[in-house]
Amino acid sequence: MTNIAVLETETRTPGKKDSNRHRGAIRLVSTKNMSRESWLDIRNQGIGSSDAACVLGLSPYKSALELWLEKTGRKAADDLSGNEAVFWGTTLEPVIAAIYAERTGTTVRRVNAVLRHPEHPFMMVNLDREVRHPTDGRGILEVKTAGLHSAHLWDDGVPEVYQCQVLHQLAVTGKPWADVAVLIGGQDFRVFRIYPDEEKIHALIEAERDFWMRVEFDIAPEVDGSESGNRALGLMYPEDDGTELDFSEDVRMNALFSELLVSREVAEEATQHAKLLRQRIQKLMGNARTALFANGRVNWRMVKGSTSTDFKRLAEEHPELVKRYETIKEGHRRFVVMAN
């Protein structure tokens, strides 16, 4: 993972000159009346702002490897049109932008175009809004919505996954600042200002340059241990071919396997120890529902009973009925580790 720390929001003095700032992006194509298929085709010709955190290994949703599969045409981008969070984010975007403009005294406008970096053509962006501030000049507006369950992620400012997104936008456009307007839980409205940080932007550009080189030369990124990485590997190697590889004389592979065995053993010991600690606390709690501690709390409460279907018995007594509702579950490769 590239070492680029973006957890702290930059607070550089507005108006400070940066000698390496880019002076405006190239308007690549208009997005007015553009179909989803055309937009996806354009998007796969470079790295967008929402891809930045994936490239850096900071996205909780998508790994660099899965993103690489999309950019190389091996995997279609996920269709999020049915996602409720995406739906409400899109629906509320103009409302939040209007509230932002009203409360900040700014003018906002849509940028119906895909913009490209003037020096690094693999960097592209599709902005939510461009802003004209009465004293701070022109900047960028990034609009977000967040549910109550993720409100804590905004306690210390803009989450780093979105900071990556905004830094990418600032790098492409050369704008001197960006505001992130977020509506949390439908009623908590906040605005955060982010200024360019040349060191971070340089690291971001280098990481994206390396990633795009991998796309062009068809070189897969390293795995990262994430669920997204699992999905990507499953797509890359969906079936085994029945062959057997002998790594018994390969020093590197044997070291890797030995490390895996040790890691599994440590994880199992940690899991067992956690179970022991849990039982000790339960024993001391007795019939109490809640226990308070200096740094947290424990709830041990009765869960309401539920009903379930005995499918084994149903299949035995009414096999013809079960047959009518059978569905085929797609197979997958199982990774089994066996020590000598």
C-alpha cells in the first residue's frame, strides 16, 4: 500500500501559491444525456476520483486488484442503481448543494463533463459541483450523505477515503480548495474545507501512475487480504485444472506457507482466549443484562425465539415439493490448508 497519510484535513492558508499546481483540467467529453454504458466506457479509460482510495489500498469496499479487473475489462463495474444508499445520495445531492450555497453565500453550478489532468491523461474526474466563493474564488464542492451508523466516521473531519477522492479532484483541476458538504442522519449538516497538499498529491499521482501502468501492461496488483481481494481472485481463477505444483524445494514459497501456518495457529489461540475471557465475564455477570466498564460495556440479553424450517425432514417426506423450489448454487474453489 502506498504510504500516503490523508487522515488529517489540510488547513493551509487560502491563497498560498504552490509552484507545482496544475492550471486547469482538459474537458474530455460532455456528460449531458450520456448513457450509463458510454459513461462506463469513458470511466474505464482512466482513474476517477472514486477510484483513488482503491488504488491506495484505503477503500473498505474495493481492492486495487478488483479495480484492475474492471479497468482491464475482466469484470463489469458493479451496478449500484438498486442500492438504497446510492439512491438517496443521488436524490439528495441537488438539495444539499442548494443548502450549501445558501449557507455559505456561494454560487454553485454543475460541471456536465468528464475532466482530464493536463499532464497525466490517466487521471480523470467528474465533479459534483464547481463553486464560486465571494472571497475565496473558485473551488470544488463534493456532496455526501451518511447514515447514523457511520456518523462517527465524521467526528474528526472528512474520512480518509473521501479525502483521497477530493485530493484527486484537486490534482486534476488545479483548484485551490474544495468543500465537502455532508448530511448525516438526514438532519446534521456539516461543511469541511480541504486545501491541496503537494506532497500528498505527488504521492497520489505516483501511485495512480503505477496502477495505470499495470493496466496498460496487464500486470496485476498485489493482493491485500481483503474480501474484495477474495472476489477478485475468484474471478481470475474460477476453476482448478487438476494439476499439482511441487513447491517443496522453493525457499520463498515454503517460507510463505510456514508463515501461514503460524498465523493460523496464532489466530486460533487468540480466538480461544477471547472465548475464555467472554465466559469469565458472563460467569461474573450472572443474571445481569448489562455490565459497565471504564472503556466500554457488555450486553448479555435474552434474544427472542424464532422459527425455522426442517429442510432435511421436508426433503424426506415431500421430495417432489422440494424439487419444485430447488435452485442451483454456483460452485467455488475451497482453499484447504493441511500441515504435515
